[in-house]
Amino acid sequence: MKQKVLLFAFIIVSSLLFGQKAQRIGYIDMEYILENIPEYKDAQSQVNAKVATWQQTIDKEKAAIEEMRLELANEKALLTADMIQEKEEDIQIRELELKMLQEQYFGAEGDLFVLRRQLVNPIQDLVYNAVQDIATKRKYDFVLDNSSDLIMLFTNDQYDISEMVLNNITRAKKVNAASARTDVADTEAGEESKNEVDPALTERQDARAAKKAEMQKNLELKRAAQLKKREELKKALVE
């Protein structure tokens, strides 16, 4: 409610400051836009699947703790005070671990927050960038979100720029895809140029390889001669 009041106050004050200047105001339906972006649906599906897995882990841990409580209640009459205290401490430890796990998954800086930032935020950024681009080019003073907490009692469809935002995003994705293809083509061309064999270079490489092989052969012959000579000297000493 506070945000609504501040927004309306901002619009009124801005109108007064601009005086007689007509204000250009547009609006979007963020939910409609996101629902029509395939990447957003995929990202949301991944998030939902991961959340379901995390929730199953938490539910399983809750069931294990409840089973520990039930077991303690059934056996309490047969246990000593020390044994009861030990089992109660075990339950408290498991409960603490459960709280830590819940915080790890769903806390303010938890895994869900990180996952949304990785998968969903980039898509939302596409929308915000498209809105910014349209608002700048068409000189809108304000662009409101019809699907937010702001209550818009009446909206004229001619001021709905949701389709323009979607078209802007589609064009941006096509440009990015074309740029990516160009980069790949340039990389492949570079690799092909690297793979093209220079005859002169090949000849020099072959000459170096042949020379290296000859040197290796000479070393092996020299080493064999030295070994033979050493064996002959040893044989002479023995005789």
C-alpha cells in the first residue's frame, strides 16, 4: 500500500513540475509478457522441479524427527533419565539441522534465491531492457506494471505496450543469435586457417624430424659401442 501511495504521489508531483506538458504514460502486463517467453517457462519449470526436490528432502527429515519423538514416547517408561535426556538431545540436534537445511534451501540468500538469480533474473532483465528501450524511443514519462500490486481501476488498451515489449525481446534474441552464429563462424574459419598446411612449413618440419631421428640413431649406436667396449674390458680383466 505504501508503494502505491508513493507512486501516485510521484506521478502527481511530476505532473505539477512539468506544468502544461502532456505526460506520456504506458503500461505493461508483466505476467502476460513472461508467460509468452519460452525461456521463462523453462526456467520456471527448472526452479519448480528443484523446489519440489528440496521440499521432499525437508518432509522426509520432518518425518524422521516425528518418528524419533514417537519412539521416545513409546519407550520412555522403560528408559533411564540419562537415556531419555540423550534421546531428547538427539531430537533437538535433528530439529536444528532441519532448520539449517530450510534456511539453506529457502533462506534470504539460500539456494532458491541463487537459482532464481541464475535462471529467472536474466529473463526479467530482458523485459526491463526492452521497456527501457521503448520508453526512451517513444518518449514515455512513465511505464507502469498492470500485474503488480498497483491497482489500476481503468486502462486503455492503446497504452498497453506489452506486445511491443515482446517484439523488442524477439528482435533482441534474433540479433544475439545472429551475432553468436557469426562468432562461431569466425572461430571455425580461424580454426580452418590454422589447419591449412603450408608446404614450406611441412617441409621444414619433416627435415627437423628426420634430423632428430638421425641424431637419436647415432646416439644409440654410440651407446651400444660404449657398452660393447666396456664388456670387452671386463672380459679381459677376468681373463
